[in-house]
Amino acid sequence: MREGIHPAYGPVVFRDRAANYAFLTRSTMTSEKTIEWEDGRTYPVVDVEISDVSHPFYTGKARVLDTAGRVERFERRYGKKG
């Protein structure tokens, strides 16, 4: 790899504010905010809006859309063609 063209890759804590959940991983993202992790070290922290802990798809609380009902309502309103 060429020197000087790649961003620094290091440990970063991602914190899901909605679920009060954080995890440590490696990333090229950085932040001026820091957090003291469980191992006693200080890492940059990146706040995210949603993660696998709070996303409805992963939590099983996803809304199921009634597409058949919408189609029937559309056909009643505008009439079936054909």
C-alpha cells in the first residue's frame, strides 16, 4: 500500500443513544468526543442514531404493511381495469 493516502485505522466506540448500547470496534471514523471503556482506556466515541439493538428489523418489532388491503382500497376507489 502507498504511504500517506489511507486514513488512520484504529479502535473506536460506537454508541447507540436510543438503546443506551455501545460497542468497541476498529474504524477509520474519528471523533473529538472520548469515552472511557471497560478496559480502562480512553477511545473516541461516535454517536449513532440506530444500531442492530434498536432497529425494528433486528428487534422483531417491525411493522408489517397491509399491502393487500391497500391494493383492494385502490381498486375500490378507482375501479378495476380490464
